[in-house]
Amino acid sequence: MKFWNQHKFIIRLIHHRLTRNQFLILSGVLVGLSAGTAAILLKSMVHYIHVLINSQLKVFHYPYLNLFLPLTGILITVWVIRKFLKGKDGRGVANILLDIAQRSGVIPKFKMYSQVITSAITVGFGGSSGLEGPIAVTGAAIGSNYARTYRLTYRERILLLACGAAAGIAAVFNAPITGLMFAIEVILVGVVFSDFIPLIISAVSGALISKIILNDDILFEFRSLKEFDHSNVPYYILLGVFSGLVAVYYSRVSRKIEYFFHHQLKWSPYNKAILGGLIIALLCFIFPPLFGEGYGAVKFLASNNPEGLLQGTFFNIPTENSWMIILFTGLIFLTKVLATSFTLASGGSGGNFAPSLFTGAFMGFFFASLFNKMGIHTLPVNNFTLVGMCGVLSGVMYAPLTGIFLIAEITGGYELMIPLMLVATSAYVIAKVFEPHSMDVKDLIEDKKIFTENYDENILGLIKIHEILETEYDEISTDSKLIDLLAVFKNSDHQLIICKDKHQKFAGFIWFDKVKKVLLDTDLQNKLTVEELVSKTSVKLNIEDNISEMVDYFDKTDMVYLPVFDKEVFIGVISKTKLLAAYRNKLRLTLS
């Protein structure tokens, strides 16, 4: 604790001596190194757990034990989340976007370590999910809490949040441009920013520390490529279309399984974990490459060595039977979606980044091998395997630039840039035709809870209902006389009076400007009741409505005030003037 306080004191001292841009660059380095270290820790933990598992196989020869390790991992993960994290896992990139839109980029501190622990347990024990999503969440939480510690502005907090996510992704693949593209395409959607230098510095810092510490067995790299042949362009476009369809399949299957576990299956979390774990055990029994992240299996395919996949299988496929190998790989890329979905829906931790790469690799191998076997055209299998990874990732994550630069960086060059661009673009377009939004954020976007490309809506999303709700008002009963209303206006500072009926339910408004002539008519003061002057409205806002819906109501009704209800209970009013003022304040905040 003493060291931590000294560390904070030194950085605060530096903060006061540096310009804003200088301090942001320094912050980018510190956040990048911290997020990179977290990524190294997570990847190393999972790697050495797998080493121990493989050692067990060699020493004790209990292959069937592996089948139940994912079940064990999911059960432990559920226990940790419920026991130590109070049921708040916070997994998924969508949660980062929700924190940006709903909490002004303030991410709870527990997310700096929760995902490292839970995903290491799930994936380390063989759960069929990925580590990149958890690493992005961890890095974003580090960046956000760094900004809070040193009291940086909203804009700087969002920037450092993105720096942490970029550094985490960059460290996983030793690919700084990929980390940068991920932050821009996925994290900073709908956010206006201009400080690219800290983002770049952070991604480079994360990749650099990863390169120094992690060995080649842990890093995800390929070097065996064939030169790009322009005659294969039609087949790359066809692969892109196929990748987009596979991505749609991935998205819809995942959402259906998640909906079943979360909404239809009325079991306890532990019973759900047991069910999911047993299903994964069955899938891994039939298709052993589904165990864990599966990057080792991808390396076999990318080096055009599918026979390596047959190691550890419980049925014998002759290596010379290429038709069986093609069928085997085809079934694997279809069932990987099931394995990942059951892992996550049943309580495991992880993300969809690695599974989409795995699915794309097997799909690309299947595609090229099928064409070669049928004699239609001779395609470079290893190239199609790698480009297929880019295609499915682009279609699942809706991040084509991330997919393009990831494959370019892990292959050590840009020989495949043209096919990568063709496949990523085709897959992205096809996926968007069927699903306007990516699987991770679809529900949140439909509920208008996170940012989109519509900047005005994003600014409105920053406004909280309690900031503009007016709960102090004067009221009168509808059966009161005009002379009573005149007395209320005399003692009121408001131009608006709330009218309620005899059951104390909201009946409408009384506007002073509209009734002042009547009020001052002494002949009518004792004849008319308030009810005859009430301005009624059919529009009733709910406290749970989002701000953009409220703006639509104002536009449609041309009213200056609208009533707000909590279920059926009237709780206050919202004025167009106050809403516009809040919008201007939030706009100023994001640009400051």
C-alpha cells in the first residue's frame, strides 16, 4: 500500500509538470504496459494449465478425464462469480460499451481482475471460449480506473479506456495495429475523439511487452504462406460470402442457446453449469479440437497438416482418406459454435473472438479442400485457412479492419492483403444484410442503451432521466374553482400547474399564458371549474423510457412539458428547455 501511494504521488507530481498531451502519452504507455501485463498473465496461466493437462495424459494415460475438465472449470467459475463477485461477472465487450454510454466510461474496479480469474479457469480447464474479450474488458477497466485515480476528464477517461483494450488485444497477438483497429471499430463506436497518439503508444507498449516476455509457443503466429494468385479472386469473394453466412449462423445459434439458458431454463446456476459441461464433454469426445481455445488445432490447419488434428481422437480416420478429413473439419467448424455457446450460456467466462477465428480457420480449410478434392480449381489451402479466419471474425464482430490487420500481422507481412480485403468486406456486407448489428450488442442497440454511429443519439444517451426530471411543482384539484387557481398562481414561481382528479391521479396541465385572461374575469371566477381549463395529453412518458424516445415525443406533440410516470404513478415533468440545456452540457463535456 505504501508503494502504491508513492507511485500515485509521483504520477500526480508529473501530471502537474507536463502538458495535457505529454501526460496523455505517458498515461498511454503506463496503461498499455499494465494491460499488456494482464494479457501476458492470463495467456500464461491458461498455457501452463494446458501443459499440466497434457503432462497428465502422458504420465497417467487418463484421456477420458479431459472430457470432464470443462465441466469442472464452468462449475468453479460459477462458484467464484457467486461467492466473490456477487453474481457480477461483467464479461463481454458489450459491457464496456454499456459502461461508456450509461456510466460515462466509469468501469467498476473489480473488472480489472475478475475476467482474468474467471476466464483463466474456464478456458484453462478446456471451456470452448476465448481470452481476447476478457483481456479487452480487463484493459479497458485498467484504463478507466487509471483516469479516475488521476481525475482526468470524461474525454480522457474514454481515451485511456480504449488504450487499455487496444493494448490487451495487441499483447495477445503481438499485433499493435490490430489492437488499434479493435479499439476504433469496436470500443469507440460513435465516440468523437482526436487523440490518436496515446492510443497508438498504448497498443505498441502492450505488443512490445508481450513480445519480450511471451514465448513462441504462446503467441499466435504463422509463416507458411503461398503467393497471392489473382486467378483465385472469384474464389476469395465466394469464401467471403460463405464466411458471412457462417457468421450469421454463429450469431443466431449463440443467441438462441443463450436465450434458452437465461430465460427458458428455470434451473439453478450450478445445474445449468452441469448441463452445459456435460454437453461440452460429449462434443469434445467426438471432436477433441473443440477443447479450449483451439489455436493449436488452427496451427495444424494453417500449415496444411490436418493429420495432426487426429491426435487424441477416439475413432480412427485413415490419414489418406481426404474425404473423411474434409468432413471432419466441416463438422468441427459447425459444432464449435455449439461448444462456445454452451460454455458461455451455462456460466463459463470468455469471449467470441477466438472461437470466431477458430471457426473461420476450419471453414476456410474445408472450403479450399473441398474445391481441390472435387477438381474444380486448385486453391492454396493454408492461405484460405488464414483468410477464412478474417472472414468469420469480420462477420461476427463487425470489425473488418481488425480482421484484416490481425491476419496480416500474425503472418508477418501483407502478401494476403488483397484477398483479406475481399473476404472481410464480403463477409461484413453479407452479415449486415441478415443482422444489422453484431451479436454482442444487438439487444443493447435495440434498447438504445449503447452508442451507435448516430452521434446525436449518443449524446442524448449520456443524459440521465434524474438530471432533467422536475419533481417540484404546484398542483390543484380538477374540481376547484378558478378563484382557487388564481390563488395558486399568485403564490407560485411556476408557469405550469399540475392538475389531479379526485383520486389524486394526473389529469393534465394548466398553463398560465393560456388561462390568464379567463382567470382575471371576475364573472367567471366562481362559475368555471379548473377541469374546464385543463390541457390534457395522451403522451405519458415512463421513467424507463430512453431520452431519444422522449425527444421524439416532444417533436410529435409540439409540447413544452410532458408528464413522467413510474408505472401508473405520476412523478414529475420534463421540459423541452431543460432537455436541450442538458444536451448542450453533454456535448460540451465530450468536446472538452
